[in-house]
Amino acid sequence: MPYSIIGGDGNQYGPVEVNVLVQWAREGRIVPTTGIVDHDHGRNFLAKDLAELAPIFAPPPPHSGRMTAARQPLPVPHYTYVPGMRVDAYGRPLKNRWVAGLLAIFFGIFGVHRFYLGYSGIGTVQLLMCLLSPFTCFISLAVVIIWSFIDGIICFAGGMTDSYGNPLIT
């Protein structure tokens, strides 16, 4: 049966088969409240009401017993798909090299570009070096200014990746 989805912009995207809808739901491109149009029956409903998609959106079953912190399952990040947005194979949005480069040049001393690219550890180091610069006679500030300027040039040249290893897009 052919289906279409109703995007956040109100436009219909499709028709596609149900197996494509299942794939989109697993990638996070369809959420439980996404509108679905059934072309065979001419009805509109929510994605969570389609029998093939309901198991994907169902909450995980409660576990019995107590799990230790080491055995806790990791949360799966959810990314909302916007039509036209470029994503990697796992549905994660790709980062722009110009945005990263400009953030590095203008706000790099605070590590903003590293946070944007997903490198929160390095971003925190750059932020701490900036904040603690009065205690180092501003030597750490000079280092982080040069560091962020070089990072900006590397971003503009396309030599940096995001934290998942995806190349930066233009």
C-alpha cells in the first residue's frame, strides 16, 4: 500500500511503501506524531497508529531486577529529520565547515566550534584555558587564540571531521 508522510512544512512526501516508512522510523526521520496519508483508503493518521510502526515507537519493556550502572543500556539519540537536511547513514545531521570555521575564528577561545562538532572534551579544555588565563599571566589565552585560529583554517580547508568521523560539508 502506498503511503505519504506529512512533513513539518505541511507538504506530503511520498508515496512510499511501508518498508520505507519502517526504515525512516528507525532512522528517526519519522516520529510517533508524524502525519501519515494512506493513499488506498484516503485516510490520515499518526505514525504511531500504523501497525508496522507501532513496535518501533513502543516504550521498551520494563526490566526485572536491578541493573548496575555498568550494565545500563545506553540511550539512543533521536534526531528529527527536516526535509532537505543532509544526514549520515545513521540519521545524524552533518556539520557545515563554514559554520565551524566562523565559530572557531570568532568564538574559538571559548571552544564553541568544538562543542558544535561534538568534541565537548576539547571544547571544555579551550573554555577553561580562556577562563583561567588571568592565573597564567594570559599565556593560556594567547595559546588558545592561536589554537582556535588554526582550527578555523583547518575547518575552512575541510581537514576536520565531526566527533563521529563524518567530513564537514559545504
